[in-house]
Amino acid sequence: MKRYKKIISTILGLTMAFALTACGGSSETKTTTTEPAAETKTETKQETTEKVEETDAIHISYAYWGTPDEAASVQEVADKYHEENPGVIVDIVCIPNEEYVTKLNTMAAAGELPDCGIMNEAGVLDFGSKGLLADISDMYAGADAAPLDSITFKADGKPVAYSAANEILVLYYNKDLFDAAGVPYPSATEAMTWDEFVDTAKKLTLDVNGKNASEAGFDPENIVQYGCTVDNWTWQLEVWALSNGGRWFSEDGKSCTINSPEVAESIQKVADLMNVEHVMPYRAGLTDDGVQSTICAGNIAMSTGGAWNIGTCLNGVDFNYGVARLPMMKNSVTICTGGPQVVFSQSKHPEEAMEFIKWYMKEENSWDSLIATGIWMPILEKYYTDEALTNSWIDNENFPEHDECVGALVNYAMDNAKSTCWYYTPHTNEFIELLRSILGDVWTGDKTAESVLQDNYDALNAVFLGE
């Protein structure tokens, strides 16, 4: 996923920073009257009481990746929580990002994991499969809303983490280029078929002579405007397998099915956009910059990407863009993701750690800088089903038109979103890295997706099995 997640907790900390009220101290000037002396004595009692309360408070530790400066912002969040919950003190454990997983594994082996912390999506169930994550099934018991099921990490069917934000894949398009070509906009409520998508992309792909890819005499060697980019950053390819009626893994996460004909066909169709249809520029699938390097360049009409791009690279662009549903191969599907906060099973205070994590992930704590800007989508179902709450986050200047957002973000996330594989099966980090390395020849057109998946299935399955 996107790189900004490495600083999510920092941003959240900055959002929740609060003004500390200076406490008055006793005067340095000696006094002889009894009244000031009584005030001084009273203050001493208050200070003593506060020290006793601090001593009696429960300490929980929260692991976070980043620099000491970034951790200072997260510490402000922890201090704010203590202000609202005097009986709990949250101690920040700052671990450099490049050492994070290794350090947590070392701490786990020693039985010294922190009480809670942030994790990368693809690593959650690796920890869950080892029994290192607490069962948080009751985290939202009795609450008026719970997180969407699609962003719930489950080990053996039990929730072990919830994403702190919801992110789905959508289709962005440049309305100015559509208008210039006289082509109707993609729908926010009904997904185009794959054939309709390819046909639309052809009409929007222009060569140096102004001919589009559906016209006779089109020159595929001299293209000045492409009709589309389907981001082939590897984890995003899973959505096309699901759309084509296939799966990378069985629904229960117990077997690897990436060698199925449906999966091979889904990847091949993406590659064919470059090598057969000539409507998509070459992408090696090695960079996580699909929207910013394509539609934002101004010469590509459509691009798939994450909802987070509304608040990042599309914020303030100088062209008129819209948001729609992904095209579909057989089924209308999007996938979701979002970095989680977890409670570790070695915690001596799991209930307090769970309450802190639940508080930390409240929408209001990340509203101004993350949700209202379009970087995050809310996690609680009520923000998708209650019209007033829905409008509170999509009706602002940072988002595309209201109806587009309702169709392509709100309803799409509720009705068509499937959990990305790391929500239900472990070892996906290593699996995706291997898959990325073997797909290079597919993107260049030197090999077919079917041959690559068949030739490398044993290696992929071994990684899936953790061997």
C-alpha cells in the first residue's frame, strides 16, 4: 500500500494534539501571613495526591514505528488519553521502521511484546497464526456500530485486528479528456464490463496524428495520450481475480488457488491492455505510484487507484476529475485495505489495551486531517448507512461530486468490497513479493500469465504454506 501509512500515527498524533494548560506554581517569595502558608500546604497535598494517582495508574505500552521526533507526536496522543482516562498511562515504544517486525519477533520470543501497537496489514495474520494477537471479538460489544466486516482481520474466524481506516480501489477519470473526445463518463453506480472499458479506453487513446485506437491507421508506436492505466502494483491485482470469478486463495485461507484459469486470465487481461490493445503505457509493476504517475500527468484518461488518492495526489490538481466503480470482468468487485492497530496476546492488561486502541481509532480523532481530506474512509458501518453521517465526510471541497462519492465510495464499499487476502490468511507479504518478481515477463509480453503461474506455482505455494 501507499507510503504515507508509515507516518499515519504521526499525522493522527498531530491531529489530536492539544493545548496544555500551564499549572500555576508556588511563589518563590517567602511570606509570613498564615493565609499564603495555608495555600502552600494545600498545593502540597494536591501534588501528593497526584503522585499517588500516577503510582496507582495502570501502564500499558504502545509500539510504533518511526523516529523519536515522530514518537513525540504520538506521545501527545497518549497523554491526551491519560487526561481523559486518569487510571491508564500509555508508554510509547518507538522502533525504527526498518527494524520493526524483527524487533517485535525478538520481543515475542522473549515474552516481552508490548501491550498494543501498529502493524503493517500483510504482517497481521503472521502474528495471528502464531497466537501473538489477542482475540478482540468483544471490542465493540454494546457499541452503536462496529467496523465493516471487510476490514476485520480474522484468525480462525475470530477478529484479531481492525483497520484504523478503510481504503477501497476505484476508477478515476479525467473529465476534460472525456469531454474533448465526446465520450460519456464512467458510472459511479454501475460498473462497466471489461469489454466496455477497453472500448472506452480505445476511444481515448490518441496517436501523434490524432487518431484513436479504434480507428483505421492508428499508430501504436507513437501514442501521445493513453486511455487508461490499470495499476499492476501487485497486491491490487487480486481484485481482478475476484472480478473474474477466481481467487488467489480459498475463501477459508487454507489453500493457494492462484494457478486457476480464472486468475491467469485476469492478469493476462491487464497485460493485454499494454501489449495487445495499446491503450495503457508500460508499467513494470514495481512502483506504488499508479495515480500520481498516470492520470495526474494529464495524458491518461482513466486510472485505477486507492480512495486515499483523493486526499493525496489528486488534492489540488488542475483538471476536472471524477470517481467511478472499477470495470468488471465477470463480477463487480472492489477490495479494501487499511493499516491496523493490534493488541498483543502477551499483554498483562488486554482490556485496557483494547480500550486504548478503540479510542485511538475513533473517526473524530482523525477527522480534519485524514477523513475530511479524503485520505481515509471511516471504519464504522454507520458512516455508510446513516445519510447524515455519510454526508458529513463526503460533502466538502476535497471530494468529487456528491452523487459520485455516494455511488463509487459509500455504496461501493458497503455492497461490493471484499477483504484483501491479508485479512484472512498469513504469509501474504512474502507471497506478494514473490508474485511481483515473476510477473515481469508478463508485463513485457515475453510470457503468458498462465505459463508463469503454472511454472512458479510450487514456489508460490511453499511461501503460502510458510515453508
